[in-house]
Amino acid sequence: MQGNILKSHGRDHSSHLLITFDTETPEHRRKAREFLSGLVESNLITTALQQWEEAKAYRDVQATIHGNGAITDKDVAALLLSASSVFVGVMVSAEGYRALKLDTRYMPDDPSFLAGAKARVDVLQDPPVEDWEDNFTVPLHALVIVADDVADRLESVVTQLKELLQGFCLRVGEETGTAMRLKADGEEDPSAPVREHFGFVDGVSQPLFYARDIDNARTRRGGIDRYDPSAPLDQVLVKDPGGKDTGYGSYFVYRKLEQNVEGFRDDEMALAKKIAEFAHPKTPTPTPEDIALAGAYMVGRFQDGTPVVERGVAGLGSLPNNFTFDADPDGVRCPFQAHVRKSNPRGDKQRQFGQPLTQERTVRIVRRAISYGKVTLQPGPDDKVGLLFLCAQSSIADQFEFIQNQWANNRNFLREHSGLDPVIGQIQQDQPDDDTLAGHWPKLYGSRNELDFSTNPPSVVGHTFALRLLGPWVTMKGGEYFFVPSLSALRAY
Ligand code: HEM
């Protein structure tokens, strides 16, 4: 099996080569297939086992460094570098399988994968393909991911791959990603957690597959008794029809998502103004805490990762993940439409509609995204920034598409008029832009009832207010669905 499925490759720099093979002649098709199998034969591909062993070697080096006070920073860097290698992974689209004329028995059979992302625009309310960027409007056959912590070492492998690809490709597009390790004020810091461009710590909650990671979550990351992050292997792995008995692969969704940071901040401020009006009507100018709370209502976590369902101010610090929305059935701590509540409702469906929790948990996806564009939390008006969103799953329709379509884009998720996901919700192009698009937000954090004392006895006037945000501020710029073939299948190409 290839790496980066059961566990992230964890490298901070990444290059994505989006390949359109020239498949007109049998000779070109043969070369393209040889390129793919050659990635395995030449040991360029990082296997899951290799990734596991390297991670162990990396930890061993770190332990050595930790116990050795005399070691210099330069030595530390060299030691860590020697313990890791450049990550390389490859995936193929359904169009790729067809164009390369691979044996149809090799073809993975997920219906959304077979249709391809361009055919799913209407289902997901994506912008029309003609509005996508050039890297994605063309037929994409394969994607090679190259990743490393050292930009120079990564570049030399990318150059090597581009040379190999010469002569039988119509086009090789490239997207580059950088994990933004930034402090809250936006200053770069190699030991800081990864943030996305709206300023929030990202990549916190993931389904976990390895006993070691689950054990870590249990003992060192706040426990797993309230929310269990473990997941069965069939959440992401499928038997590769082209592989041997031990050959497993996974479906990957790729989406380039542009983030309009200024727009998002304007909406955050509009929401903060309303929060301030209810919380302190005599001094209704929003405080920094109101603005932080507004952002947390939109995402479901504060910028530092504190879940807003747990408390109304940031500061829990250790990236907690052992939480559910059980104590907030009315959405007065974490609005129903908040990004993390929609994308992983953690039992909401069971509590509200009796839907089995086991069923909801099968929808979870494994995120492998990385930011693109300038590394900053204050991009200028001409800076194009966003997320190269990647996620792994065993069914695109039942996992990624279900989250995007049934939850994020659904304005009546859990409750009538709860609203669109303020981060990734998308609406139909011809949807009338009216008040039905407003979401409902808590008037006072954690308060279920607001009483009107002008009546006797006081009457309950509701605990939420409606506000139509001006987003979506995330725009899909193109994408494709891929399958990550097993090593044995690739070898047989
Ligand atoms: C969680 C941002 C796109 C699904 C998060 C978190 C942030 C975030 C800040 C919270 C931290 C964490 O748990 O990792 C973004 C941004 C996006 C984006 C800025 C686009 C530019 C998407 C898309 C999907 C998605 C397209 C899937 C349709 C999830 C899931 C979680 C999550 C499943 C974890 C929820 C949980 O388990 O608590 N995202 N996201 N995100 N996001 Fe996104």
C-alpha cells in the first residue's frame, strides 16, 4: 500500500503534478504506463510501511537529540533530515484508467470516481467547469504528490519526475502547497501548529487507524471517552481490483479551494457586531473577544483550536478533540451550521433523529490538505491563497460528497433554517439570494432563553437571531477524483 492514506506524510512542502498523458498512440500509452510502474520499480513511491519505519527513525533521532545537550542546531537539522526522505505518492483518475486503456478489471468501481469531478458539479453546487483554472479544465489522468520538509530536496525530485515525463504528456500542471506554521499573530514559527489562511489551527481532528495514534489520543491528547477518533480500516481502504491479495488503495478527492480572507473577516465582524449588541447593548462596539467568538461560531473552534461547544473564550491550548455536541442540543454554544459541527456532527444525528452513531461515523473523511499561496494571515487583495484540499475515503459518494452536499450545503441541517456552512457551504447558481439563506446564531453564548421582561410574566423571545452572511468566501477552482492504486497493481501496469 502507498503512504499518506492511514497517516499523513507530515511534510510541510508539497508539489502536486497534475498529469495529462498523450494517449493517442499505443507507444505513448505504453510509456505512460511504464512511467507509473517505474515509480514503484525505482522505489520512488513511499510505501505505508516505509512511512511507518521513517516515522519511528525520526522519533529515535529526536530522542537522541533530547538527551544530548551538546548538539548544535545545525547537527539537529542534519540528523532529522537524514532520518526522513522525500515522500512520493501517485493516484490515477477514472479518465486516466480509460485513456491508458488499462484492463477494465483493474478499474475501481466507486460511481462518483467513475463519473469524475467535472460530472458532479451540479450535485455539489460547484462553479461551472468553464470557470475553473486551466490546471483542472483539461482531462486529468494522474496526480503525483511530492513532499518534503526541505524545499531544495523536494525540487530535485520534482525536476527528475518532470524529465521522466517528457515525450508522452500533453500537459503537466503544478500546484504547490506549504503548511503554514504560524503563531496567532501570523509570525512564522517552525514549532507552531499548522494554520489555514482564515487564521484557524487546522488538521486537528482526524480518524485514527494506528493503535499508537489512538493510544496517544487516549493518554496524551485529552482522552477518547467522549469522542472516539479511532476508525476501522474500511473507512479509507478498498481492495484494489488490479492488485494482488494484499493490494489496497483509497479514493482521493482533490479540490483547489480559494479563500477570500478579507470577505471572511468582514462577515466575522458583521456577526461580532450582532453578538456585541446582545451581550453588551450599552457599549455595542465589538470587543476582540466578540470577534473571536464570531469566528468560533463560524468554524466551531476558536483560532487556537478550542471547541466553542466547550467554552465561550479561546485558550484551551492543547488542541482538544475529546468533545461532542451532546450538551448543546439547541445550538446555543456551537451553532448547528458551524463548519466542524456540520462536517463531523459527533452524534448529533443520533440524538436528534435516532440515526445510529455507527452510521454517522462511517461518513468521516481523512483530510490531507495543505495551504497554497503566500504564507501569511494578511494576504493582499491580489494574493491568491487557499487550500489544496485532499481527502481519503472508501466511498466518495457516501463520505466527501455526503458531507459537502447533505450537510455543508444543506440550509436545514439538524434544524429548519440553521444555515449554510459558513466556511465551505455552496449554493445553487440560480438560487435566489434572499433571507432564506440566513443562518441562526446564539444571541448570548450558552443561553437557551432570552426573556422579555416588558411582559408580565416575562415571555421567552428566542435564543437565536437570523443573519445572512455575505459568503461563501471559499471558491472551488477545480478538482478531480482519484484512486491511489496498490503497489502490486502499479507494478502490473
Ligand atoms: C475541520 C477549515 C474545507 C471537512 C476544520 C477545521 C478548520 C477547517 C479550521 C478545524 C480544525 C480541525 O479539526 O482540523 C477549513 C477550510 C476549508 C475547509 C478553511 C476550505 C478552504 C473542508 C472541506 C471539507 C472539510 C471541503 C469536506 C467537505 C472538515 C472536517 C473537519 C474539518 C471533516 C473535522 C471535523 C471534526 O472532526 O471535528 N476545517 N476546512 N473541510 N473540516 Fe474543514
